[in-house]
Amino acid sequence: MKLALLPWILMLLVTIPGPRLTAGARGSCSLRCGEQGGPCSCHPTCSGLGTCCEDILNYCLEISPSSGSMMGGKDFVVQHLVWHGSTDRVICRFKDSVQTLGYVDNLNRVHCISPLLYESGHIPFTISLDNGRSFPHAGTWLAAHPYKVSESEKSQLVNETRWQYYGTSDTSGDLSLTWNTSLLPVQTVTIELWGYEETGKPYSDNWTAKWSYLYSLTRNTPNSGFFTFKPKPASPEYQRWRVGALRISSSRNYEGQQDVLALWTNDHALAWHLGDDFRADSVAWAREQCLAWEALEDQLPNFLKELPDCPCTLAQARADSGRFFTDYGCDIEQGSVCTYHPGAVHCVRSVQASPRYGSGQQCCYTAAGTQLLTSDSTSGSTPDRGHDWGAPPYRTPPRVPGMSHWLYDVMSFYYCCLWAPECSRYMKRRPSSDCRSYRPPRLASAFGDPHFVTFDGTSFSFSGSGEYVLIKATLTDLRVQGRTLPGKMPNGTQAHGTGLIAVAVQEDNSDVVEVRLANGPQALQVLLNQKALSFTEQNWMDLKGMFLSVASEDKVSIMLSSGAGLEVGVQGPFLSVTVLLPEKFLTHTRGLLGTLNDNPSDDFTLRNGQVLPPKASAQQVFQFGADWVVSNTSSLFTYDSWYLVYKFLIQPKHDPNFKPLFLDEITLSPSQAEEVDRLCEGDHFCIHDVISTGNLSVGNATRAAHQLHRQRLKSLQPVVSCGWLPPPSNGHKEGSKYLVDSIVRFSCNSGYSLVGSETSICRADGTWSMSTPECQPGRSYAVLLGIIFGGLGIVALISIVYVLLHRRRKGNMTMWSSQP
């Protein structure tokens, strides 16, 4: 999304005599949301520039709430739009295909009901107030994965495990659910069961996904927030649905009416509605389903081949945030409640689904930081035919967020592992990935005044004031840009150093995301395609070509479709940015973060290809940085104030008048040098920032950022793995660590003897010192000796030892006599 900025700025300069426009310029935003041209603007930047059309809030809509579950049923109100016309002509249309009925409340505010969708992310919608003849009002609704929505927005299954085991051994009786009645302001409710299925030939154009209304559990029930019932087997025509959810809505709606105000439970295994055959012998029933799944699975394409290998260690998995993200079902920061992976303390999932099959990788780790593999335990991590978070373009199998994963990976786990003792069949087709092919990403950072550590490890400082290219990668057309401004001295005067105040990124034709310092302390503002985002409702967003996570108000993580990742955070008065690139970016990067090619000597490469020497002076490095200034036509930044327009668009992008402080031009007194060294502990970046800003806290923040970079770099060091080593047949092994220097010990079952080495060591070249030994029928020597020693007296024992020693001595004498 490259913006034609120069014509826009020329237009502003011609039409605006001063730095601000008077609000209420002539023109309309009807059907023009996002446009900048014309007598007035309908672009998100117009508010700060004072160039908006006076009716922008009537047509370019702001809504509250702005997000909800993709299951739909949530009421949102349009802010600022007051309607005095007919109240039965409101139609809300989502993505030009799904329509719901809206309404006007007694305050004349327009409302819409979010629809049931098969995708997550930002969904454009329009509103008609004339019964569908025109749709001039436009906005955006954020549809979220059901498990990433607050539990307070959903109906709760009381003891959800009991629901999903109902009908199995020792699980019967009543089931209950609760809900927040304030979210459903009606007197009586209907509680319905909806089922999910995917039909058609797998991986063909007629493979479709569908939610269907099945039947009602109750109608005209008081809206008390609590319901209890005793499940009965469903009619045979509903038995094919194995996954579903309950929906609670007003009794005034007809049964199964779509896209009405409603509360949904989590999707779950419908054990409680299965037939008498399940209840009579749940193990036999589940075993039959497991075998059927196994037969179908063996006919489907092998999705495992295109999945990425797991990181070798927990430290790597948590540091590789561009390609892997915390699995909400097993999170070390939430107490390691790992229901499906006991023995693990943390799991991650691959962020991006595989390109062809939309599949996902999962990696789980023990408290020791090593992988937990299905080859060793049923608690091991299992890959997914359907990525839990779905895959663009969503909507069709196996790319529907959450639901495709339920059908192809979760229900089969219930059949084979939870309801029947056939887990080996499941694990064979969902084996954990080891890490022999895993390659950690390359790391680069910028922080402080600002200081740079390139992908190849070159460290330098560049205190330019302006907008600069941090990364330009031709492989995926990845562009990362940074904006810097001078800091302040303790007395309020301008410092001799600068710092990052904004970072923008785009890859290919993805959305543009900009992270910048907000007005408040320690706070960030995130802009999506130049419009500010709110994270009060959702801290995870599915965007075009990337995912966005905001864990706290001072840190933003951006995960791009190529596997590249950015983390932008507040560090002191400035921003810090960390960039992770997979190895495929080797030889494809340029800019201030260097030329990624394992050769630090060419990191100071200018635009024209000239390379400055690695020992270039601070003044030469300053010229290198200035050479990577952003042009107006390639800028990704937002200019939504006249200060930004004049500072970065009209004036030169690189401020030629700002003169930084070069350390080789400064001499400290002994007392000053001692104080700075005591704080900075020899960190030259910290020393630089204390001198340039006169502020010890700025230097301390820089030192902390530098330490974080080094810690992460340490976590991402390559680790040698020899891969999984099997136990011997009719025996077992001790040890489930497979990294360099790990030792695996072997032993045999009773009645078998070990042929081969008792131990194997993982060597530095990635091979085992010994292959798995064999366990052959027959008692081992140790067992035989135990029997002998236990059954003979001491005199016989001494005699045996004497004979053995005598034979050994005679053998040795023979050996000696044969030597020359």
C-alpha cells in the first residue's frame, strides 16, 4: 500500500493558506470513506489535519463495541449517527455478502447484530437506512477466534469436561450452563444446539463448511442466567454431528433464526447428545470411530511434509516470536495448565498455516526446556491438519478458524485417546516434529540514541533526525522504516542525540502497521493503514499478511506471513525495535540493520553499493545512516498532524541542520567518567546516551535494551540435535533428551538379553555414538549370575570365581606368548 503522498501534499498547500483547515469543509463522505482528494477529506488522517468533510462521522462509522466472536450474535451501536427515519429499514451488510437486520433504539441510535462468520479479522460492513436500496455508510467489524474472546461474553458450560465425557463410563446425571443476563435483555430465552460439519471431497472445490441449527433444548425459559437439564440421546438424523455449540437467544425469534442477538457457548465434543450405542459401550463406539478416522486419514495428503520443524529448546521457542506463538492451551505465564499435554510447561504453535494444506505445527516443552515428543509420551506435541487459528482466505475447509481443527485433530483425539485406548493410532498420524532441521532466525535490534546491532553482529550508533530505512528485503518486498527525533536534556533543551519515535512495516501488499509513541508516558499507539487501533477489547488481530499481538500497552509484536517478526516496545523515552528474519532472507537485506550474509564487513553498504570499511569513523557512519533516508513516495508513515507534515514531508526527510554528538569529540573529567562507568558497567551504548542526553535514566534504559538483545541472541544460538532414538524391541530406554551430549540408556525386559551398547551419546556432528541395541530372547548375564549366586553356597561361589580367574590368566599368557 504505497501512498502517492506528494500530490496530496501539493493539494493541501494550494487549498490551505495556514497550518489548519476550518472544520466543516464543503463536500460529503457518502461512499467516499478512505479518500483524500476532493474539496474535503474522508481519510483517517483528516481529523488531526482539520480537513474532514463535516458529515464524515455519519458515513465513516465508529462503532461500539468494535469486536466480537466470529460466531456472531453481538449487538453494536453506531456512534454519532442519529436516525429519525423509519425504524424497520436498517440492513447491515458484511463483506458484501452477509446481511443482518439492524434497528434504531429509543435514542435514535442505529444498531447492527454481528453475523455468524467463517473467518476472523477485520470485516468491512455497510449500512442501509432505506431498506437496502443504498449502502452509503461504511465501517469495520473485528471478528475474533471464539477462544480469543473474553469468557464474560459467552455462555459457560459448567464443568466442561463433564459435558464432553457424558455417556462414557461413570459420567451421567444433569448438565448445567450459565450466562450473563445483562447481555441478553429479554424475559424468556430459547436454548438451541447448533452443529458444525464440513462436507464434500477433501481438498476439492466442493469441500464446504456449515453451521446448522439442530434442535432446541428448551423454549420460553425464564432468562435467569442458569439452566440445568438431563441429556437424552438425539434423534438419529442428528447423530452425524459430533461438534457443536449451544446458542441462547430471545424466545421471540423463531427456532434456528440466523444472526440474531445471542450468546454462544464454546464449541465442544457433543458426547452428551450421542445415541444409545455410545452410552451402551462408549469404548467400542469410539474405537470404531477411531478406526474410521484412521482409514480416512491414510487417504488424505501428507500435510506433515510442509510444516516447519519445532525449535529445539523452550528458550528458542519463546524467542522465535516471528514464527511461533504461545498456545493458549499450555502457557507458562498462565501457570502451565496443560490439559492435553501433562508433563509440558509450555507449548507454542506455528503462527502461519502451511501454504498448501492450511496445517499447523505445535511444539511442547518440559520444565527442563527440552521437547516433549509423542514418540516418548502421549503428552507430546501434535501437529494439526487444520491450523487452530485458521488460514487465509478462511471460510472453506480446512481453513475455518477453530472449527476445522476441531473436526480433523481434536475429535479424532477424543475417539482414539480420550474415549478409547487407541492413542497409538492417533500419535502415529500426528507425530511430534523433532528439531534436526530447525534453524533459528537472525536477530537485529535498534534502541536508545539510536544504536544498532545488525543481523551479522555489527554494532554502531547513528543519531540522525528524520525517517530512515531499517530494512529493505527484495525477497518478499519487506520494508521496515524508523522515524527519529532529538531527545530532551534534563533542563528541557534539545539533546545532542536522537531516538526512535515510530516504526512502520509492510511486506508485499500486506496491511501497513505503524507503532509510535503516544502522548502518555510508556504508552504506544498502533495505526493500521493510517488509522489508530484500539486494544481495549482484543489484544490479538488477524490482519492482511500479518498477525498483531499487544500483550501490554508498552509492547507490540508483529508476525509477518514470511515468518519475519518485529517487536516494538517502549525503552526509556524512545522506542526499541527487534527484528527476526528466517534464514531464507540471507543475502536479501539492505538498510541500517545491515546486509544479512554472515559477513559483518559489508554492513555499511550505501544505496549505490559502495561499502564503507568496518572501522569507519563515527562521522562516516553518520553519512551511511543519512544515505538510507526514506523518500516521500516510499514512506510508510502516517502524517496526521501539521507538525508531522511540515517536519517530515515538506522539509527534508533527513534534517541536515541537526548535528549529533560524536563521542570521539568529547572528553570527560575523571569524576564524570567514573560516575558514567559505574552506571553503565562498561556498556558503550549506555555511556554514549548518558553523555548525549545528560540523563542517567536514559543510559540505564539503553543498557537494559542492549542486555535484552544479548539475552535473546543467546536463546537463539543453534543447538545440535541427534533426533529421536527408539527403544529396543522387548526393552526400554531411559532418557528423552536428544541434544548434543545427551545420554540414552537401554535395557531389556525380563527374559531378554541386550546385544549392543547399553548407552548412546549424542555427538557434536548430530549423530548418535551407537544405534539402538537389540533385545534377544534369553536371560542376561547379570540375571544368570544373580540366579547362580542366589542358589549356590559360598564355597561353590569361590570355586566358580577361581575357575574363571584361572581361565582368564591362561588366556592372557597365550596372548602374551603370541606377540613378537
